[in-house]
Amino acid sequence: MIRYISKPHPITGVTNSKLGVWCFLASEVMLFGGLFSAFLMLRIGADSWPHGWELLNVPLATMNTLFLITSSVTMVMAWASLALKDIKKYRLYMAATILLGIGFLIVKGFEYAHKFEGHHFPSTNNFYAIYFTLTGLHGLHVLGGVLVNTYFLFPGSGLWKKDPDQFMGRVEAAGLYWHFVDLVWIFLFPVLYLL
Amino acid sequence: MAGRTGRRKGFAVSDQHHSNELPFWRQYIFSQDHKVIGMQYAVTGLLFLLFGFCLMMLMRWQLAYPGKPLPFLGNFLAESPVMPGGIMLPEFYNQLGAMHGTIMVFMGVVPLAVGGFGNFVLPLQIGAPDMAFPKLNMMSYWFYFIGGVIMIASFFIPGGAAQSGWTSYPPLSNIAPLGQTFWLIGMAFLINSSLLGSINFIVTTVQLRAEGLSFFRLPFFVWSQFVTSFLLLLAFPPLMAAAVLQLMDRLAGSSFFMPSGLVVNGATTPWAGGGSPILWQHLFWFLAHPEVYVLILPAMGIVAEVMSCNTRKPLYGYKALVYSVIFLGFLSFIVWAHHMFLTSMGTQMNSFFQITTMIISIPSVVILTTLILSLWGGSIRFTVPMLFALAFLPMFGIGGLTGLPLGLAASDIHLHDTYYVIGHFHYVVAPGTIFALFAGVYHWFPKVTGRKMSDILGKIHFWFSFVFINGVFMPMFIMGLAGVSRRLYDPVQYAHAQSVQPLNVFISICAWCLGLAQIPFIINFFSSIFFGKKVDDNPWEATTLEWTVPSPPPHGNFAKPPVVYRGPYEYSVPGCAKDFLPQNLPAGQAGAAEVK
Amino acid sequence: MSDLSPEAVKHHVKVYVRVFVALAILTMITVTVSYLHLTIAAAVLVALLIATLKSSLVAGFFMHLISEKKIIFAILALAFLLFLTVLLIPVLSHP
């Protein structure tokens, strides 16, 4: 009934889900844009602003960065495995992506716990406020991605037998979202931790 | 996808291809059919419009007769904390004001214009079986519903609803009672609803157009919804960001919007400070300015459809309309700080936004002018939808023209935050957009239900509404020029306001009469569902695709995917037997002279 | 991704691995530079440059933007323009 779910539109060249997920990512660009705008305004308006490396754990965050970058590779490898019709490799790579994402969140949890133990809260000053808000919202996006990927690893993967093209399209869409989350971190990490 | 169309109580019973298997709650409550979802949006939107209107009618009592107890209703509320002895408390007045604006804009007009009309009409007008993402569509309605419930619930919690204006400026909104937190969470749901909806509209319009339906053969209604969806998609997220930041301020004690050294009621506040209230204003208005174009664009789309059909001639300047609406949409993102001329941005920034604001009036005027010129030489049918569409033109004109001194920084200094502003924006939204929405209801009611609404009740509704709505908003320009501020609880507190107080009485009486004038509409709407005159599939003899399917359309809309052969407004084509050519009529049929 | 033959995919996989190595190296560079404690202007410039490079690699190769259709670019270009607007105008309006 509804066309261009699995096969691309002859003129636009994309499927509905691909166009849809890119529209969604465009809105996410604006969401983080609003938050980065807040960061800039607060920083410019502040009398003094600490360096990220003075207050935050750079080695831990570097490891987290490598986690996310690796998970981006495993995510695209999961999609490539589907293109090669290898469902077993797909499951392996998808599982790796999920585990790396969970790893990221666990490290974040340790970071936050350490901050709270040192009595550093969003209410302490605006550096911590924007740090917690930016990384917190990003973390929620990571969690959302982990949940979506888990769905595609287990219950959702039944679609592979019924309509492999549609399933591949869905995994590609989930992958685009996951790469975007990685992209945001690629900017968040230097802005908060290294400057 | 041929099937029976059941008629139960005159409503569209979507014929699912397995209709016998779908239980009631999946066919009518958690439906994925764009027509059911559109009706859900429309009815919910209309109810919220009525509720928001009632809030205003309460406010108008305080403004006309300040400090006097409200008759009749006041007796019921006399024991309540908000209107002790039937006299409104200032805090309650502020709640009414903030929630009137919020409810009308976010829960009334946009859900009706975009969620209601857009959802129902757009897939039909482009020849699609449904929206691209039916499940997402359903989710977007329920997010809206939940957001609406949270907003209404906020009236009943300690401290009451949000009371810092629909604009929620900090620091006031940061220290406001719990209702503000409800507002923020409610907005989060409404924003997400909007986001899901806009993705659906964009993908559907791009991907699911019928064969032969190129972009420049689209009805202008579809163009207006398409551009609107981009505004919603890209302008809402910064407000989401701002809502997150304000929630952090209120719940986690951060100081994103709290300046240093703030003193409230003689005591210093516990916030660390260093924040910027102006940051909120930038992020809020980045959404709220495009939002007003979200309010007007679907209305222009509806007016275009109703007018072309009721003048029996093509719209004048279709291409100019399309290019204008695209240009307007783009410009709408870079004018927002004309709401902030008085915030010390500096003359360069003020100049920049003044210039872009003046430029954006150009496409608006082009659109209004082409619509007016479309009347020239037409065979005008003064149907009820046409009356509302015709009234839209001068009303929107007044609204637009009165915006000019607000868009120029020098004159805005005197007019900012006065009743002049209230007059200006209400002219655009109330006798502007809402009249267009009424036109849409009367116009598409036969397609949704297979019955026409009563013409007599419709004409009574129109004429009384038209007279009283002007009575409500025209005097506000005078009040604003006299210097009366908006959001004033006590209208006679200041000497300069006392001289124009009689206008407040006049406005309030017109407002209550305007409320009474909606009763024929409400009666008409519900009784016509059951007892309205039954009509065929195309009672208005219109050309666009939605009129080629049964009323109400079955699930899947079209028995076969339609093919389009011409533009959307082929009325009165010379040499044709009838005075209209449907878009899907093959070339060379019915004595048709072919036009591109 | 219009070409999904096994050879094409295997070629893409090689590209993914190379991009991963580049990203890892760039990460180490950006962290090392931060230990140099440059002036704020220089530090911001270097950090944003490296971040832009890394994100271009992710967007171009992992998200397949390098071979994507025009309509996607159009939407992204609009979003990027507006991103710059919401990022810069408030800051420029700061008295």
C-alpha cells in the first residue's frame, strides 16, 4: 500500500525511512545547536571560566571517545554484514556496538558519581551545569540508541526473514542515528574537556 | 483497495482491509489511519480552542470590572483559593493569561491547522494511501494528548498553572510555582509530537505524490503544509533545549538563566548566578517567531483552496505564491529578535533584525495580493466557507500592516508590550487564521462525513463572529497607543490607562458576545454529523484529488493509485463541458481542452 | 548505497577500517595538543579543526554522505545554516 519502504523512490533515490531519519537528525542538529549556543553565551558572559582539563577526567573521557568511535565502526560493519547477507556476523557486530555503548554509559556513571562525591553538582557553577546538561542529554541519546539497537538485535531481527531490504534499511537508519550520537560527542569532548 | 464504507453515526468508518478483525480501540482510539488521526487532532484542537477562549472570557471580566465579584459563576468559585468571594486574584489572572496563550497556540490552532487539516487532507490531495509513517502519526497524536493533559492538570496543583506569560521569561519563570514545571514538561511532549508529525509530512509530500503530480502541480494547501513542516522540524528543537535548561534551573538548581546577585522579595536567592535571562529569550523566540508562520501558513493554504473553488477560476500567480511561501519560510528563521529590540542587543543587531523583518513583509504582501487578485473576474459563490475566506483577506491585511511599526525598532520602543501588540497578533491569528480554519471546517466537512453543515447556522456564525471579533481587537490599538501595558491585572491602576477604560468594557462585552456567536457553530457541527443534508462526493465541484474519493474515504483512500494530468486549479477552462477539470481526469475526456 | 555487490561492500569495509584508524589517531592528537596548554584562541582553533575533520570522516564515510542523494544534502545544508544562526546570533547580540 505505502510505497518506497524497501525500494528507493525513482526520482529522489531514497527510501522513506532514510529521508525520515535524516530529517530527524536535522532536528537533532538544532537541538544540540541550542545547547551549544547556551554554552557559548554563558562562557562569553562569565567573568572567569575554568579549563575543562582542570576539573574533568581527560584520560577517562578519551577512553570513552575511543569506545564511541569503535562502536561506530562496529555499527557500520553490522550493516555491511547484512549487505553481505551474513546474519551471524551482523549479530556479532551489533552486539559489540551495544556493549561499547553500555561501556560508555558505565564510564559516564563513574564520572558523575565521582563528581557528586566531590560535591560538584549542576548548582555549583555554570561550568558544571552545562557539563552535566550537555553530557547528560548526550548520554540519554546514547541510552536511546542502545535500546533501539538491542531491539534490532533480538525481537526486531525477525524482519530479516520477511523483508531483508526493509530490515537493512532499518539497521541503516539506526546506524545513521548512532553515528550522529558519535558525531555530537566528537564536538562535546574537546569543547568540555580539552579547552 | 476497494471496500465498503460503513456509516455509523455519520462518521468516517475507515474500511480496513481486515476491518472485521480490528477491535474498536484499534479502529478509533489507537488508529494508524491518517483520517482518524486527523479527526482526533481536529476535535481535540477545537475543544482546547474553546477552553482557551473560556479562560479569556474570565479574564475579560477582571479587565472590564476590576475587583468586582464575578456574577453567577463567581458564586461557585467563591470558596476557591483562586477567586475568593468571586474576585479574581492577580496570580490567577496571570495563570489565565499565560495558559490562554499557551493553549490557543500550541494546543488549539496548530493541532487543528496542521494535525487536523494537514493529516486528513494532505495524503488525499497528493493521491497517497496514507502518511509515510502511520505508527509515528499515531504516536504524534498521543504525545499531543498527553502534553495537553499535563497542561490542563497544572490548573489543579498547589500554586496553580504557569503564570509567567506564554513566553515564560526568566528569572520570573525560574522562581514561579510548580505549574511552570508542568508547563515545561507539557511543552516537551507537545514539541516531540510536533517533531514526529513534521517528519511524517515532509517524507510523505516528497515521496508519496501520485504519478504526474509534480511539485508545481501541488495544491497550494500542500505547499503551505510542506513549508510549515520545515519550520516545525528545525525551529522547535532550540526551545526544547531551552526547556531542558529551565528544568535544570528549577529542579537541579543550575543558573542557566539566573543572573548573579538576584534579590527576590528582599532576600538573596540560592542560585550560584552567572546566567543569562536573555539566553532564554533568544532560544524561545528562535522557535516562537517561525511558530507564528506555522500559525498563518496553513490558513493561507486553506483560503487558497476555498477561494479557487468558489471563484471558479485558477488562483492568480500560483508560481509567485509558491516562491513566496518558500522565501517566507526561510526568512522566518532570521527575524526572531524583533521581539527583543529592547534588550540592549546593540544598534547593529537591531538593524539586522529590523531589515530582515521588513524584507519578510514582501512575500507576505505578495501572497495576500495574489489571493485578492484571484477574485478579479471570478464567479464568486458566497458559500459559508467563502465568507470566512473572504473575511480572512482584510483581517490578515490589518494584522500584517499593524505589524510594521512593531518591526521597526524606533516605533517598537513605544509599542512593545502594550495592547497594540495584542491587537496586532490577534488580528492575524483570530480573524485571520481561525476564520480560515472555520472556512476549512465548513469546506471539508462534507468530505469527512458525507453531509453538509447548515448554511443558515453558518451564516449566523460568520456575521456575528465577524462583527464582534473586530469589536474585540480594533480598540486594542488605541489602548496600546495610549500606553496601556499588556498583562496588567488592574487596568485602572495607572492614570494613562484610566482614560481608555471604557474601551475595556466595550471589548469585554464584544468578547462575551463573540463567545455566544460560537454556539450556532457548535450546534451546527454536531447536529450536521447526524442530521446534515447528505451530499455526493464532490458537492463543491472542486478539482483537487480529495474530491474524487467517496465521502468519507475508505481506508487506503484510492481504489487504484491516481494519475494526475494537470494543475490543481483548472476551473472554467475554455471549451470544456463543465466549469472544472479534476486533476485526475485523463487528457481528452469530457470535451476537455488540455492545459499544462 | 546503490552498489551493494559483495565486492563493493568489501571495498567499503576496507575504507571503514582506514577511517577508524584515522579517527583514533586524530583523537590522540587532539588530546595531546590539549596538554600543551596553548592560548585560548589557538586551542579553540586546533580543537575545532580536528573535531571538524573527525566529524567529516564519520559523516562522509560511516553515514555514507559522500555518495548520498541531493535531497539529503539540501535538508542538511539548511539545518547547518540554521545551526550557525542559533549558535552565533545570541553571542553576537551580547552587549
